Amino acid sequence: ISISQMKEAKAIFEWTPTSNSFIFDNSFVDLTQTENYQKLFELSLFTIYSKIQMKANDLLDDNANASKQTIFSIGGCEGFSITISTESEILFDVKCSKEIHQSGIYVPVNSFITFAIVYDGLRLDFYLNNKKTFETSITFNPHYTQKNKITLGKSSEYDTDFFNGQIKFLAVFNEALDSKRIFKIYTNGYTHPDKVSALKSFTLDDRICISTCYNLPIPGHMGSPTPPTEAITYEINGDKN
């Protein structure tokens, strides 16, 4: 089968910064404030695909960083973090365990790299750009709870291990992609997640409600709540038709 005929990889979740100049500098992003984040708590198999640039710490030499940094972190003890070690290697850290898996990917300072981490239920595969760098067996069974945080740029549990630099995008797939499909994504890009259809409320003269137009009972009448005559609700995707 040719690369062009392979099954297209469709991300279930994507994050991109609000601007090309967005820098993580003792800051982070709470992904539970974004669309589709609930799908991240449903992952059993996954591929995480990202492009990052690590900045030098101004207090140190240009090619040194003093502490561990976190790129992506999900959940508590049932979750994991993708971190950069003090030696600049990307690690897959299973929380509350001694499982910290090396990737063979060393992050340069002030240069962009694209990496992927693939989990198929038994093994982790690591890719730098489109080349596999390492694979390792793993005993890991994610079973996230939605009360836990999902963060970019620091640990999901503590205000520690801040990332210093840029994350151009984070794309998550709910399947373990093989090397040919990783190559295709790196070469051609990937299919973006579907937009979530938003339920919006409009008045009959097409003014959008500032808050939800609740279906309230008509005063003095018994029975089920009835929509007020001046408001209707309907589901739209983007602009109202």
C-alpha cells in the first residue's frame, strides 16, 4: 500500500497558541479550559505529537537548564507527564511509580524539534521528526478521572517543573500510529479535530442572548416549563443559518 493510500490520521484533540510569539515562561495552560479536553481522559492507546523549542535560561549558560521541565501532564497517580530532564532528554514519566522511560531525544536550545510518543498498550515508541529513536516495554494502564488537571507547561498536580520556551502545537490521536503514518503526518500534516457544535440562544429578532435563554415556567401556569415567547434555542455550527 502506498503512503497516499494509508488511512488518514485524525487528531481527537489539538492545542495551538493564540499567537506565534506566545512563550511559556513560568506560565502554563490549563487544557481543561479548552474544547474537546474530555477526550483526553478517555485515552487508552494514544499518539502524542508536538513541536517545541526550548529556550536557554538567562541565568545560566546558553546551553544549560537547571531543572526538569514539563511539556504535557495529565491526571494524578493514574496519569503521566512528558518532561525534559536536566540533561535535556525527553522522558515519559508514569506518575507515582518508578517508571521513567527515556526517549533518546535530546532537545537543543533555541531550535525547534518535532517529536511523537506512541503507546500501543504494551510499548512506547519515540520519534524525533519522523525517525524512531527508541522503543521500550511499559506496564501502564491509564484510567484517568476528570477531577484531575491537564496542563501544558508544568506538572498537572503542582506548580513546579515549568517549561521555558515555545510549544507550536500539541496534537493527540486515540490510536497507536505506526512509523509509516508518523512519516505521513510529518510530511503532509494531519487532519484536525472536528469543531464542536455549539448550542447558542437567539431571540426571535436574531439578537444573541448574553446568557442562556432558559425555558422558564409562565407565571401563574401549572405544568412543564415553557420557552418565553421572545427566545428560541437551536444548535448551530459557527454562524447562524
